[in-house]
Amino acid sequence: MVFRIQSLTAAEAREVIDDLTLVLQDGVASGVSFGFLTPLDDSTVRRYWQDVIAQLEAGTRVLLVARAEDGRVVGSAQLNLATTPNARHRAEVEKVCVLRSSRGQGIGKQLMLAIEEEARAAGRTLLVLGTRKDSLAEGLYRKLGYIEVGIIPGHARTVNGSMVTAIFFYRTLDQVGQVEQVIGAV
């Protein structure tokens, strides 16, 4: 599959809200809660995306999508920009999701690399994120150089209501490339 990564404005997000809704619902249906529990109806997901669009308009969030050749949105990722004066150097990566039918093609990795570029462009040097322990996402984040900071048992509920362990990571963007120097010096 050929795809391209695109940062959306609020107006562009409104135009593809049906696709965004499908991506999020598909992610939840695959067992990733993303903060939601089942049953998950269209109106709940649409309200969520309306809130995201308001944050895009306010300049506090970045929304990236992966588009297939035909223009359909097959994945998304978000960057929640910290707004307090002492935290404007950091952002949280949220809701990285790829349609099940499009997984295994490197889309998640490309979304993450693009998120890092968006963070740099926004002057952010520290990214944080959390995910389910022992998930495919955990492996992706480790491969991309994210550093584990902790595990919290029973942190969230799955879509069926059972408790899961979460794992949290960070990545310092202004030190990319310095890791090899430190390892080489040891």
C-alpha cells in the first residue's frame, strides 16, 4: 500500500471526520481502548473528534493522518502540546492508530517519525507517551528509541472492562544522535 502522512488543519479534519471516526472505532474494536469502552457509538466518537478539532483551532494539538492512494484516512496520531509556561518544551503523543486492514506496512512508524518532526517544528524537545504493556505499540516505541520510565499495573480498563498494565516512555528530541556517542564512550 502506498500512503502519505499529512498534518491536518481543523477544516481538513472536519472534511474527513467520517474516516477519523472509522479509524478510532476500528482501533477500539481491535482491543485498544484509547480511553473508550464498548459499546462505542458514532455520536461519542464524533464528539471526541469535535473536541480534537477545537484543540487544533486553538493551536494546542497536532493531528497527523496516513492517507491511502485513494485519499482515505487509514491511520492517525496526535501530539498534545503542553501549554503551561514551564512545560512548553514538551508534548504528549496520543492515540496512534492504524486500521487493522492497513497494519504491518510501516504506517505506525511513519506516523511516529512525522510526529517527532511536528514536535521539533513546534519547538518541543521532550515527548512522552503511554501504552498497554506487552502490546505491539510498546515494541514500536522501543525500536524508535523511546525510553521506558515506568509501569503502572491496573492503570486503565480495556474495551471489555478488564484492567491492564500501562507502560510509559519518553524521548528527548534534541539529544537524538547523542545516544550513540554516550554508548560509544562507555
